[in-house]
Amino acid sequence: MNPRRKKRLTLAVALIAGVAAVASLLLYALNSNLNLFYTPYEIVHGKADTGVKPEVGQRIRVGGMVTMGSMKRDPNSLHVEFAVHDSAGGEVMVTFDDLLPDLFREGQGIVAQGVLVESGKLEATEVLAKHDENYMPPEVAEAMGQKHEKLDYPEQKPSEGYQY
């Protein structure tokens, strides 16, 4: 093989190896930052269509309703534990070591993001609460079997009879 062809072949192999290395690093980074959404039922029993359950140590998001009477607070720290359930009958325990949102309460829809530390137990890094009585995140509404609707506010008519 003449030196010119050898140089071109070496350059082509190096270019292909570089592209493969960049693609593998990109896929690894995307995979480690991927947060999949699960309902409590899917965490316990697996997804309905595939039967896939999240693995222990995987970063996930779970959405559902906070179970009434399940919240336990540590009086000496910010640590709180509560159960999240859905209409399908699944229930997952969530632990959180930070301030809860102001709108957080039992019987309310939430989305918790964190790491699954054991089957049926999530260590949350973030807890999001719904912002009013009618809104529920689309993923949670779909998982709970409810219809997600846009809020319909009545039109405000100019007031008559007021004097300024």
C-alpha cells in the first residue's frame, strides 16, 4: 500500500473512531439524565403495555395523590415521609428532606422526582404540588384516568353603577 493511501485510511479510521466515541458519550449522558414518569401502580406492578418496572437506583418521576393520614414529619428536621397513590391501587412511599411547597397537603395531586431506593420507596429531590383546585399535570391526569381540561374562567363584564 502506498504511503498516501495509508495516510487516508488512518485518517478515515480515526474520524470514524472519534464520531463513535462522541456518540457513545452523548448517549451515556442522555441516559443518565433521563427521568421517566411512572404512576405508583406502574412502580409496583410494571407498565401495562410492556410490564417494565423501574430499577432500584433509577431516577424517576412519580405522580399521584398524597394518601390521607400517611404524612409523618420529623420534629427536629425537615425530613418528611408520605405515601402517594393512584386510582389503579398502587401506593409508593416518598421521603423528602427539604421544604415542601406551600400548597402541599394530604389528598392533593403531586409529582415527586427522585431516586428509587427500594421497590416501592422513592427518595425525592424535588416535590411539585398542583397550583389550584382544578389543575392537574397532564401526565398525572392521564395516569389517574381523569380528563385534563383547560380552566374556563367566566368573562368579567364591566361593572355598572360604580362611581369613582
